[in-house]
Amino acid sequence: MEQINLRKTLELLKKYKLGFVDYKIVKDEKDLDKIDYPVVMKVFSEEIVHKSEKGGVIVNIKDKDDALAAFKKLRKISKDVLVQKMIFGKEVIIGMKKDPQFGPVIMFGLGGIFVEVMKDTSLRICPVNKDDAISMIKEIKAYKILSGTRGEKNVDIDGIANIIVKLSSLSLKEKINEIDLNPVMVNEKEAVIVDARFMA
């Protein structure tokens, strides 16, 4: 399998109306002038899969001075830097793997380190409809974190479900072997894909 480049990945996300966070690619310090803060800055490289492990992700940058320092640091890792709007909320992961017997299988769980540490995920064979997607979300042990506990607002469960359904459709129609939407940031208003990796 080989990773599909970001341009093609973003085209596929757009084709299936899968919302990706607002972003711009920065090649020079002067490109930092027209940015609405706060933002996240990441190395822009097809070779680096786990960007955070390489020190390639800096979050909650609040002004140009911070952005300049982050840009100089990230340029040591990659010549191009991706600047994204900072979305606050909970992290979830939505993925797909093509099983040789069953075809595309969708996975859902809490994102970030939770998916690796807690192994708390739900699975469905495609096609996945809206009811299936809601069931997947409610099935994980950590659902209470999403549904609002100790006075916190519940997140946009409907938005997560819509992403799952659209990803199911994409998985059945496109020649993709593996998809990793991690993280998808979700709060009470929206669910937005922040990072995506497609393997063909």
C-alpha cells in the first residue's frame, strides 16, 4: 500500500462532502501575515505519518510571534508548513480498512492516544447508514465523554454520524484500502476533520 498525497486526499474529502478544517500551506514567513488566530501548525510532508511523534504539530498558537517561532521550529523538519484553524473540542477517530473477506469495515473511537491506549472502538461492515452510525458512537465505553458528563455540553453526535455515513459511501465507491481520519475534532456545534490519511 502507498499513501495518497494530500491534494488527492482533500479532493476525495470534498467530493463526498466530508468537511476538512480551514487551512493554508505556508512556505515563507510573510505568509503568516494574513492569519486569524488561534491556529495549529503542522509539518506538511507525505513522508511523516505520525507528525506529533516527530514534534511536527504545535497547537493553540495565539499570535504572530508564536507563529513565527513555531514556523522556524517546523521548518527544521519540513520545508512546508500547514496552518489550520484551531478547533476546540474532543478528539475522535473514524477509519476504514478493507477486509479481504468482508470488504470495507468502518471503525469509530475516541481519538488521539485514547484509541491506542484504551482500545475502545466499534466496527461495522459497509454500507453504514445513519442508524448504524449512531449505534457505533453509543457502543464505545467512552460514550459518556461525548454525551456530556459533569455539566459539560454533549458534542455534535449527528455530525459524527454524518461523517461515518459519508466515509462508508466513499469506501464502497473508491479504490482505497485504508482511511484514517484522526483526529476529527467535535464540540457541541460541529464535527470537523483535522487530519486525514488515505492508503491505496
